[in-house]
Amino acid sequence: MRFNPSRPPLFLRMLLATALGAGLAAIVAAWLTPDMGGLRAALLAWLLTLPLIGLLLHWVLAPVRRLFRALAGTVISYRDGDFSFGIAWRGGGALGELVQAHNALGQALREQRQNLVQRELLLDTMVQNTPVAMILLDPARRIVLGNLAARRMLGEGRRLEGRAFQEVLAKTPAAMQEAFARGGDGMFSLSSDDEEDIYHLSRRSFRLNGRVHELILLRQLTAELRRQEVQTWKKVIRVISHELNNSLAPIASLAHSSAELLRRGQHERLPTALATIEDRARHLEGFIRDYARFAKLPAPRRTAVEWTHFVQQLRAQIAFTAEIIPTDGIAHFDAAQLEQTLINLLKNAHESGSPPEEVRLSIRRTPESWRIEVLDRGSGMNPAVMANALLPFYSTKRNGTGLGLALAREIIEAHGGRIALLNRDGGGLCVTMQLPH
């Protein structure tokens, strides 16, 4: 919109000047010659001039009134989200500065809107094309958003927005319905023909505009898990092959040597060879037994356990310093499995080179869990060892099986908890476990 602060026509300005001059002359004459008739004539001249003054003011102020109406209209447009308007004003002064500031505001709002639109398009493109199925539910459990992966998985390619989630879920396979019925996060598998696909379900709640919404993520893990499975089996085969070779090679060599001793009649050396064969065979038996126990670890049987009594039983098997807060705390866990876990960790602490008095067990209650820490002042772990220490079959010990920390992790996670390793300031290691109440 363009506005020009225009001037009145020349004839109107000349007429107004003539009227003003005549009125002024009449007033001066009446003042010099006291004459009521002259004074009335002067006042009459001024009265006749007033309409012309009003017309002149109307003509001068008309562009300003249109400018103010235009400013009010653009403000209303800005409020409604339309930033496409601008105002052109050729005049200067305060009104010119006002128009410039208004146009600068409109330009800034247009740029912000354009940036927001571009970001929304980018975000929508990312959400729609991610391989993870994403579903957003409102408080009424209706679908607010479902990306392309969610449409393929739950809606046979059709749009999901506006549909009741329970109605959509009722048409999915039973395994998926059971996964949602269990609540929380979890994994489930779907079978089709001769293939089986594994999925991970993740659910998170958050507030949007003061209302609770739920975000559901379904991610296919089949290919990734199969790669991990292959790598795990390769590692298992390498470890078992290494351990078998370490035991079977000496056994085969000693058996051959024993046969030679028998042939030569050197019976006095046979007991030593046979004892070595027995020792290697028993070591191999223990190795296989430990792996079998790890593979057959049962689900935890939780019972109410008083920490003070539990720690007293633990101290009867291995030495350590204990700190329990509160001292009368009671937790629910599988006592046998946690005892096995802590014995392994405390043995590791003693074998780390730590002074015996620095091997400590700390048990504290937090608002959400029990925090259990096994601490020592040994040599700690370098980054490479710490990155692999919780993996099965990984060990830096000459005769280690690589199952101690892996078994601890398996037991703690089976209880719904977490385990972590951290080097301590001043040297030593801290193994932290968290068990839910």
C-alpha cells in the first residue's frame, strides 16, 4: 500500500488566504475604529472562513487517516499469521519512522515464518522417511501422527491420523498386541511364512500444551540382531576352541609320552604324567560347567531380604568393609543370584592389587532404587578393557573364563536394574549396580 502526503489545490489555498486576509483586515479596522457593525462584519468573515479551514484540514489529514487504517489492518493480518503486507509512505518525520519500523517488523516476521516452515518441512520429511515406526497419541488415545513406516506396519499403507489406537491395534498380530498389553518397553517377534522379524517397542509420555501425549516407537531389529548373533557365535567358538586346545593339546602330548614310558618300562614317571592329564581334564570340566551355568541362568525369584542379614552372610565367605544406609533397609531380589554376583565382584576387587581394607561394599537407598557399589583401590581399568569388560567371554586373566562380569550384568538386568564400571579418582575401580525398589 502506498500513501503520499499531498498538498491542497492552488485555488483552494488562494481562496483560503484571501478569506483569512479579509477577516484579519476587518478585525484590525474594527479595532482601530470602535464600530460594533465593523466588529460583527469581521466575526462574520471568520465564520465564513471556518468551513474552508475544515476542508483544508480534511484534505491534509486524509492520507494520515488512511495510513493509520492501513497500519491497523496490517497488525490484524500479523495477528492472524499473514505477514505479506507492507506500507509505502513517501513522507518523513515521525510518521515515516513509524512506517519504517512497521515494515522492518513485517520483514522480520516473514523471515521467521519462512525459517519455521523450512524447519517444519525438514522435520516432517525426516519423521516420515525414518525406518522407525512413529505413532503419537493424544490423551483420548487417538492417533495424532503416524509416519509412513507406521502406516505400513499398522494401517496397511493407509493414513492413521484421527483413528482410535485400540481399533488399529486390534487388527495387528497377537504378538504385537501382547507386547502392548505388557506395558513399558520390550521386544517381540512376528512370524511370516518361513521368516521371523524381531521388533523393539518403546513408549514415552510427555506433556504437549498441558495435555499428556504418548509417543510409540517400533523398530525392526532383525538384521542387526542377526549380525550381533553371528559375531557372538564367532566369539564363543574362538574362546571355546582356545580353551579346548589349551587343555587337549597337553593331554594328547602327555598320553603319547605315557605310552612311550610304558613301552620303555619307565613306570616311575607315569604318576606325574597321569596327574597332569587329570588336572587338565578337571580344568576343562570346570570350564564347560561354568558356561553351562551361564547359559541356563534361571529367572530371579524375588523375596524380601534384610540388607544387614544378607551382608553378614556375605562377609562369612569373603572379607570386605560394608556401609548400609539405612541400616534396617529391606529389598526384594533373588538372594542366591545377588550373592553370587557380589562374591565375584569382591573377589575381583581383592585380585586387583587393592589393599584388603580398601575393598568396600556400599548399599544406599535412593528415591528410585537401591544403589550398590563395590569399590577398591587397585589398578583400575584402561579404556579398552572397560569397553569390553561386561561382554561375555572377555577376560584379561590368564585362566579367566570371561563370565564373572557378564554374569553380574545378566543377573542385575534380569532384576530390572543397571550395572556400570567407573575408574575412581586416586586409583581403583567402582562397580555400580542399581536395583529397583
